[in-house]
Amino acid sequence: MRRALVLVAFSSVVAVTVAAGGRRQDTVSELLDRMTLAEKAGQLAMIHVGVVRSDAQLADVLARDQVGSILSGAGETPTSDASPRGWAKGVNALQRYALAHSRLGIPIVYGVDATHGFTWLRGAEVYPQQLALGAAHDPALVEQIAAATARVVRASGPRWVFGPVADVSRDLRWGRYYETFGEDPAAVSALVAAEVRGMQGADAEHPVVAATAKHFLGYSQPPGGVDTAPVQLTQDDLQKVFAPPFAAAVKAGVATVMNQHGWVNGTPTVSSRPLLTDLLRTQLGFQGVTVSDWGDVENLFCSCQGAPAISHEPKVAPDYEHAVAAALNAGLDVSMVPERADDFVSAVQAAVRDGLVSQATLDAAVGRVLTLKLRLGLFDRPTVPETAFPARTAADVALSRRAAGEAMTLLRNARHTLPLARRGPILVVGPAASNLAWQDGGWTVGWQGVPDGGPTPPGVTVLQGIRAAAGTRKVRTVDWTNLAAVRRAARVARAVVVAVGEEPYAEWQGDTKTAALPAEQRALVRAVEATGRPTVLVLVAGRPLMIADLIRRASAFVMAYLPGSEGGSALADLLFGRIRPHGRLPFTWPARIADVPMALNARLDGEPATPLFRLGAGL
């Protein structure tokens, strides 16, 4: 039966009417009145798709537990077919099952990570990571990329995207540094707002997909750069550094906000009323849905999920019931459980029955979830067409290449080395020259980046891009680990492009103490530079590395960030003068690791230090 949606008003207990076949149905308040305690508890649970693979699991999660939302964890797909049609069929099948087993016909909402394109979809464009877009600092461009991503996500079935990352980068040792737009709160705020607008579309009351500002709050300054380590922040830092991007997201109409994994000033953020209610809802005026990160509510009473640093923190609840109560009373709505839905649903019911959570608090949280589903059109059109559609268009490719080109940051150009002449021979060497996975970074096909032997996303490597621009016969390459061969080839080259960088990583697995370039890559760069040939050093990385000595000896130096699918073409555009250098560093580049953490051109501890490159640097 087709249902039409009529929005009457929007507040914490929104009066929204669902009409079916011309017959007036429930407002959210009326729907809440008809729901059982168990049905309400289920609406606050989000589980990952890996636990609904069998008929028995479907029955447990969607029929018995009445779970309200499902997500794909990093790299997960609803079926084994990751094509656009496969995604649509998989999400639709879950939706149909949920509706068939919901007494009141309440749909689920499906969520995914898609912070640099919908990278879990086979063949989709992989856009530059957020840090690269921070270097481009083009809000209109960010909005276009977000809109292109939202179009593909929506057509594939999901309606909820866990992005943008609204954290402000503060410590390059942190493994999520590249997920931010940079360290300047004002610049980050502008780009976060642009991504929210692009994701959700022009009609804030009927978003294309729900965007999520994450990770609230103060996540990006953990001691020692250790992911999820507890942080101590002054009110001045909270208000002036970390809150502004979230305020911008709220002003742009962001539908949801996700808390960060760790602790701030002695309290887990998932159970912090000063943060989730006093700051987010009261001060910033957020009225949408709050959602935990992976396993955060469970971690209040056990070391069940998440980064290793979390397991070392004291437990603030004796059991699941008290953990749920702490989170709901703090201001959380949806818990990314993400596996044991029955335990979570039982804990919510027990907390309400035992008076730990009031009925009003529960109803407010469930009401916000139902309102989000209504605004997303899930009561009206819960499924999507299961016809094939292009995961990647020519317009997507052009947009991605433009974005990567705008991000490329030229930081050294001695004796006008660039632009390069197209006369050969040009030698291109280095581990980042022929490895598309390095260009894409983490959160691409898999959590830690494209897995070995996994499906390879489309794209152009550095070597391919340079060959396409200069001609295959003019561009040579050799095994970069064979330094003797590298030296021989370099001595007869007019110029050498050396592409080095980092292997893909995500979250705590990318934490570093040294931010050093691996020794074998340093040896490669030194070997090339020692030949005296014009050397263009290219760094493909998600953060500044401690390579000041190599940069000083290079003829030219380009920070390429993690430029995505079209990084090779964009770099070639820059090297051969097709585009003018545009990018500006969205962070301060320390001269040495001892000066970290450093932001806004100064050490955070107040000690004197001169950065290698200042915030905003770029020729």
C-alpha cells in the first residue's frame, strides 16, 4: 500500500502524519502510544549486517527484537554481490522482511560509511580523502562531491551516511588524521557545512540521505596520538576549537550526530550529559538523532568492542542495564550495538521497568528516530528500484580529478623544476607510483583499505597518469627496491619523479609514534637525489611525515595527500603545467617529531618551535 508523507511540524516530539491510501494514520506521538516497550527498545538498536545472514538471524533480529536500523561495517555488503543492483536487492530484502514482521509497519533505516565516496559499492568513484579536500578548501567542490556520493548511496538502498568527519586535526600521530578537513576550526566548519548540504540536498525536511557529523567531541587530540585515549580539554578548547564544526553542521541542518569512542574530562562521551545534552542540544540547538559509535554503550560495562585504548579505561556501569540507562539519560538515541541486539533490547526494557530511564526519555529518543525515518521517506517508499545504474559516471571521474588537482600542494620548486617538459626520458619510481590502494587510503573496499586480492576500485596510478600525459615511450620505471638499477636509470633521465608514502590504514592501526618514512623508502629518495638529476619528490600520505632533509634536497616537492581514484591524472596535470598549483596545507607541518602536537603554527604545549611549513603554505 502506497503511503504519502505530510510534515506538520518538527520538534522533539514531532507531529508528523502518515497517510495511507487517503486514510489518516498516526502522528509520531500516536504511534508511540501504540508501541510496546519492546518495540520502542528495538528502534534504538543498530546492528551490523553481518549478523543477519541466515533466516534464523533475520527472525531473531528483525522479527523478535524489532531492531530499527542496520549498518554495513567497513567493507560489509548486504549480499555477496557488491554491484549497484546487488546492493539494492540486498537492502530491499532486509526492508521487506522488517516491514512484514513489524506489527505497526515501521521500516528500518540502513546506514553506511561514505566519507570519500561510496567505496563499498563495486566500481564506485573513490574521491580524495577529507584532508585533501581541506587543502583544496573549496566548499562548492565539497558540496558537489557529497551530492554525487549521496546520489549513489540512495540509489543503492541505504539512507544514512556516517559522515562528514567534523573533527579538527590536532595530532598527526593519530591514525584518523587524514579523515579530518584540517586544523583550522573556521575552515573545517565551512567544509563540514558544505558536505552536510551536499549529502542531504536542498530540502532539509526531506534529505536525500541523512548526514552524520562525527565524532562528538574532542576526539582528535588524544595524548600521544593514541586513538580513543582519554583527553583532558579546557572549556576554551571545547568551545573554540572542537565545537565550531559541529555548530556549523547543526546550522546546515545535519540529521544525526555521532559521539566519539573515548573519554573527555573523565567521562565517556556516550554517557556525558554535559556534552550530548547541555552542549549539543541546548547550546548548539541540535534536534536530530544522536548515535553511538561502534560498541560504545557496551564498553561502559565491558571491554567488548573498539580500539585497544578503550579496554584500559575503568567501567562506569555494573551491567548492560545501567550502561543503557547512563547513555539514554545523557542524551543518546541510537546505539550501534552492533551484534547482540537481544541483550541491548532487554537492557533497555529493564532500565525503563526499574525506573532508571523515564518513559518520557525513552519516548523522546524513539520519537526522534521515527521522525528521521519519516523525513527520509521510508514510510512512503521504503525500497528502491532494483535496476542496474552506473556506480561511476564520466561526471564523477571529472569531479574527482578536479578535486585531486585542486588539493595537490606544491611546497618546493627550486630552479623552476616544474612544470616538467614532456621530453623524455622521465623516470618514475617508488612504492606509491603504481599502487592505487595507497592513493585511496583506508575506508576503501575494506576497513584498512583495499585488501590484498580484493576487488580493485577503478582509478589511475601516478605512473599511469604521467605516461598518459607524456607518452609511454618517454616514461620509464624500474624496480624501486633495486637501488643500483634506480641509479642507472636516473643518471640518463631528464627528471625523476619519486613517489613515496604510507600504506593504507584506519583508526588505531594507523597510530604512529614517529611519523617516519620507512627506511627503504628513505634510501630510495636519497639514492635518486644523490645522482644530481632534477628530482620531484611526491608524498602520497594521510599526514605530514618527518622528511625535512629529503624535501630540502629535492628539486621540487608535492604533497599529494590521499587523492583517490584520479590522483595519478591530477598529479600529471600539475607536473606538466595543465593546471596551476592550487592546494594550501590544511595543517601545520612540524620540522621534527619532538614538536608534535603542533597546530595553528605552534606547539600545543606552548614551547617555542618553528614549523617546516606553516598552515596555508603552498606555492
